Amino acid sequence: MQNNSDNSNSTSVKPERSPIITVLFFFGIVMNIVSAIMVTTDYYTYDTIEYEPFLLVVCQDIINIVSLTLLLYWKPLGFYLYAINTLVAYIVLVMLTGTEYDLFDIIRQIISIIVLYAILNIKEGGISYWKAMKLKR
């Protein structure tokens, strides 16, 4: 008599997220929380920090926390939110402070998005984490 309640009847194998990637997401969340606290402390401690850049940096940190949390819950929206936030916040910060665009900073922002996308495209069991996120909806 065969046992028909076999667990291999799933249509696609979805890889579990690597613990290293989970640690990286948690590290990103912690670092953004620390950044928001430090900027807020500096704003209330020193009178030299302007209101608009302070508010923008704190909002960027909060949006990064939300986007990394979405990635922890395996939602593709987290990546898109992170990418848009990274680029838009940098451009707005440069506009508010009146500093010139620094090509190195723009390249650094784009590289951070590419690295995150590359991490999400690591394959485990023949399927990338990015595809697994889309399958898991």
C-alpha cells in the first residue's frame, strides 16, 4: 500500500531565502534606524542643520526601513521602493542643499541598487530568489 500523501506534489520548488541575505536585510534595517536616530539627535543638538535636508534624510531612512521590511516578507515591491527612494532622495537632497551633483555619488547609488538586484538574482535549486519572490505572492 502506497502513501499518496507525498509532499513532492508541488508544481514548483521555491527556494528558501539564504540566512546571509536575511542578516543583510536586518543589518540594513538596523543601520537605517541608527541613521535616523543620529540625524534626529544632530538636528536637535546643533542649530546648523537645516530643516529640509534633515526631514528628507529621516524620511529616506524610514522608507528604506519599510522597503527592507517588505523584502524580508519576500515582496518585490520592497526592491522597487528601495530603488526609487535611493535615486529620488539623492536628487532632492542635492536640490535642497544647493550642492553640485557628484558623479561618484550617483554611481554609488546606482551600484547599491545593482548589488541588491544581483543578490536577489542568486539562484538556489535552479530558481532565483527574485523569481521565488514573484511566485510566493
